[in-house]
Amino acid sequence: MAGNGTIVGSEKLVKVYDTGSVKVEALRGVDLNVNRGEMVAIMGPSGCGKTTLLNCLSGLDEPTSGKVLIEGTDLAKMKDNQRTEYRARNMGFVFQFYNLLPVLTAVENVEMVLLLSGVRSRDARARAERALEVVGLKGLEKHRPAQLSGGQRQRVTLARALVNEPKIVWADEPTGDLDKRNSNEVMSLMQELNSKLKMTFVIVTHDPDVASRCRRIIHMEDGLIVKDVPITEKDALLHPRGGDYSTCGEKDRGAARISIEQQGSL
Ligand SMILES: Nc1ncnc2c1ncn2[C@@H]1O[C@H](COP(=O)(O)OP(=O)(O)O)[C@@H](O)[C@H]1O
Ligand SMILES: [Mg+2]
């Protein structure tokens, strides 16, 4: 059952891909609740259904049966345009197939999200520039993706995911193409956004180091959740986070953003 703190939940989520000759049961009855402000890692062998789960929870894909509740509303009962609008307003995506457009500059890639949701171009530009500053890319606004390193490109993707201040960010192997240093920096940034801006993160990863920086690790196998492990305070102390997670409210978002900028360490 979904409780008050739940931002997204699933009940008996099943997804069968029917390719004609074979049916693949990618999800076989997944019950999951993610609370507001959580930072969750999803791990498991390749092909166990992680991407399918993320796609179904975020409404990018439709489950074969079962339910997804977003802030208490049944995703299947929303009209298409409501779902799209909800996504545009409340969700950010750091997916590998959500690639940056090569012909656009960093700032244009980020502001596109806002322009598509009707923000005026001058405001969109200012917000996109601020988001790039938050992820440590001030001065690189006019660079095209090919002129940026892999780590910098992933930061542009993060800036694009956070520019509309989503409640929840879905990330599918966000550090998959990065070296250790860049991977650590991207993770620190996500921890910072989680702790200070209260954004909820659901992160699919193969990397135990990435998972250990989350507050909960869900293990999947063969279309099911087989283990759901909270990371204890003691474990968390080994991987210190940016700020106090429990005391930062909605109104602190702006202040937190400024302090992220002022630290200048990202
Ligand atoms: N569009 C699709 N059509 C058919 N089978 C698919 C499709 N997408 C995923 N699958 C299959 O569903 C299973 C789960 O895939 P996926 O969710 O991508 O796993 P993971 O992200 O954990 O690697 C795999 O067996 C995969 O081959
Ligand atoms: Mg996958």
C-alpha cells in the first residue's frame, strides 16, 4: 500500500513484450514504493528488467497489467496529454537514449525543455544558464556536445533534467560512459540536489560505488525485486552527503541552489 510519503508506487506491475514468436516477461509483478526525497539505486544483471521498470514507472511505457500511482494518481487513468504535461512539469530524465542534440549548444539543449513547455524564450535562456552554472559548466554554454568531454556532456544532461525543478529524476546508467572521476562528480552533484533540493532520484546502475552513495538499494532478478536494502546511517557516514536531508523544505530550494553555486566545487 502506498503511504503518505509515497511519490511513486507500483502494484503487481507486469510487462510482457510480445515480439510475435516469443513473449518476454520483463516484469513479473513488481510492488514498489518510492518516498519523496529518497535516493534509490536499482541494480541487477543485464536483461532483468531495470530499464523496463523505469520506463513503466515514469509513464514512458505502458505496463501489460498492474498499476503505477504517481502522487496517488493512477497513471493509466490520466489522459495522454495530462501524462505528458505531468512528466514535463515534474520529472527529469537522465537516460542514454535522451541524447543531447548535436547541432544545439549546451544552453540550447537545456532551454529546449522549457521552450517546449511554454516558458518565454528570455526566461528559458536565463534559467538554462543558471542550471548550467549549478552543474559547473559556466562559460561552456555555447559549446556543442562534440566540444565537451563525456563528463561535461552528462552534466548538460543533468542540467536539462533539473532545469524545470522536477520532483523526481529518473536516471538509467547515468555514469555508464564516464571514468571514475567524472562518475564521482556526477554522483556528488546528484547527492547534492537530492539532499538540498529534495529531488527524488531513482538511479539504475551496475556500479556498486554509485549504488552505495544512494540511501536504498533495490536488487532485481528476472523481472522481480529480490532484495530491498536501506543504507544505514553508519554506511552513509562512509559516503558523506552534501547537507542535512531531513530539514530542507520546499522554500529552501532557492537558497540551496545559491549555496551549490557558491561552493564552486562542482
Ligand atoms: N522493446 C522490447 N521488445 C522486446 N523485448 C524487450 C524490449 N525491451 C526489453 N526487452 C526484453 O525485456 C527484458 C528486460 O529488458 P530491460 O528492461 O532492458 O533490462 P535491463 O535494463 O535490466 O538490462 C530483456 O529480456 C529484454 O531483452
Ligand atoms: Mg537497461
